[in-house]
Amino acid sequence: MWDTGLSWDSPLPDDLCNEWLKYRSKLEGLNKIRIDRWMGMIQRVQTTLHSFCDASSQAYAAVPYTKTVDVGDVAHISLLTARTKVAPLKGATIPRLELSAALLLAETIQNVRDSLGLMDAPYYLWSDSAIALCWLKKHPTTLKPFISNRVRRIQELTSPDRWYHVRSARNPADCSSRGITPEVLLVHPLWWHGPGVLGSAPSNQPEIPLSQTESDELLAERRSICQSMVLLAQPLNTGRPDGHIMLLTTRFSSIQRLLGTVAIMRRRRHLRQPVVSAQELDDALYTLIRQEQGEHFAADIRQLKSSSGLSSGTKILSLNPLLDENHILRVEGRIHKAELEHDQRFPIILPKSTPFVQPLIRHAHEASYMEERSSCYIPSVAGFGS
């Protein structure tokens, strides 16, 4: 009705009126639905959470279930809750809606775990969208803003290792995103008891192949880092009143002012726009980090790019370093599979006591930003690192 542009007091056209009357006549079937309130969660009973998400052009949905196994090894599966949101009328592709469904599921399962005191219970998250699962494995800074913002939030709430692929025919959230009548819902085993995947813990799954359309969408949502690479090749300098050239990082004692300046320097347009976005600040930070690493760990980066392995004499060999998609040097330690944010599981490696690193450390300590304190590893600096 909204799509037709009718005002609130306009009479409905015959086709919409008949559709509404048909829909309303089926609502009485909802009175026949009975839902068990007991979910089998008692002491000495193992409880796991299995949650599903799905999207269509009409709506996107999140549906979590509990699975309890008693001392007699008898499993009890219960529909816990369900959330559905209407899809936007314009501007939303199916992959974007699938990612929005994943965010809805991440927020829902976080609320469920907190409300029921199940923060330590194992949980598994399922989607039938291969492209959405592919996005969740990437660092947010490699993606365009719409995708990046949602991936960042999902990774804050859940671990990428908890996401699994399920076939559409076995996804109960499909019922909610596409809609079913009360008569069908009443006797729908997939909706009330979930799919067969709940019978056992999921094992490691192979990579899900993408269709050509999905591959094109994946490429279209990837952010270009060419501009950052140009800035990396050319040191960021500034001029003093006496005409001498100095590194930009030596001019600022405040990391916020330094990042804001670099963010504006990276712009190709809107140079006079005073507001700097969070994404621009992230890009500026990674630009400066690449410059620092390129200056102090150039040989290590060359060896990693050539896949020849690090020499035994390098100072960062014990950190088991890797280069990520942003060409950032990171630690690949024993916590890389932990349920933490990406930057916490793979801390960035930085040199110590440089004009850029010192204000970064000071800012982290003064502001007590735990995410920044745990997202960098600085050799030989006690109290700041992984």
C-alpha cells in the first residue's frame, strides 16, 4: 500500500482490497498455535544455540533455537524467538539484505545469550548466503562503507569462526523472510524444530563457491587501496616557516589531529568539508601504519610478499608475522582462533619510540581505549601490546 502512494484515508483499489481480505481471513489460524515455554534448560544439561538468518526482496529475518541434551543423551530443540524486518523499497540488493540479516542475527543472539545467562554456551550461526559469509571473513577496511559498517559490527558481536553455511531448503529463517500462511506454519517442522544440522556440532566446511553474479557483487563492494599505496610510496611531509621539510608525524603531538590532517590529505574531492568520517580516520590510520612499517620492517615485508620466508636474524620472527589484505604487518599468534575482534586476534606490529607511535601509545593510555591497547604489538614496550 505504501508503494502505491496512497494517503491514509484513500480507499484501496480492488486488487489490494481483495488481497487484504484474503490475508485477514487466514489470521484466525493463529489461534490454533501453541508454543511450549519450557526449553529443557536445567542443571547438568548441556545447552547450545543454533541461529539462522535469511533475506528476500520483501524482508530479512533472524531465528535462534536452543538445543539441550540431557543425561540420557536425549536432545530437545526449541524455537527461542524470531525477528523480522521489512526490506527497503529501493536501493538494497539481495546480498546487502543478507548481510543486514546477519547483523540482525548477531544482535539477536547477543541479546539472547545475555538475557538467559548463556554467554559461555556454545553458539553456531547459519546463513545460506555465500557472499555474506565471505564478507564476514574480511577486514572491514577492505570494504565499502555500507558493507564495512555492518561487517565491523557483526565482528564486534560474534566471531567469524562461528558462522556456517546452510542450504536454503534447510534454513528455517526462509519461512520468516518470505512469509507463510498460518495453516502452513501450524504444521511446519522446519520452523518449529529446525533443520537436521542441529543434530550434531558443525564440522569445518569447505569454501562455498560463488556464482558469477556473487563474484561481481563481491568485487563491486571492495574498496580500492590504490590511493593509500601512492601515499605510502611518498612520505608524508610538511614545510616549516623557515623552509625546511619535516615529516608530518613529527609536527603533531595529538594522534587525533594527525589522523584528521592525513584524512583530508587523502581526499580527492570535498577538500573544504570540515567533517571527517570514521571511515576516513580508519583509512588515515592504516596509511600511517603502512608508512611506519615500510620504513622499519621493509626487508621483512619484502620477504613475506615473495613467500620466501623470513630470515632467522629478523627481530619479529617469533611473532609469526603475516601481511593482511591491507598490506598491514600483523602478529599471527595462538589467539588467532579466539572469539575476539580481528584486531585483537591479529595485533598490528609497530616499531617503538617513533614520532607516530609515541602519541598513539599516549592516546591509548589516556583514553583507556582497550581496543587500541590490544590491537597493536610494539616489541620491547611493556604494558602495551597483545
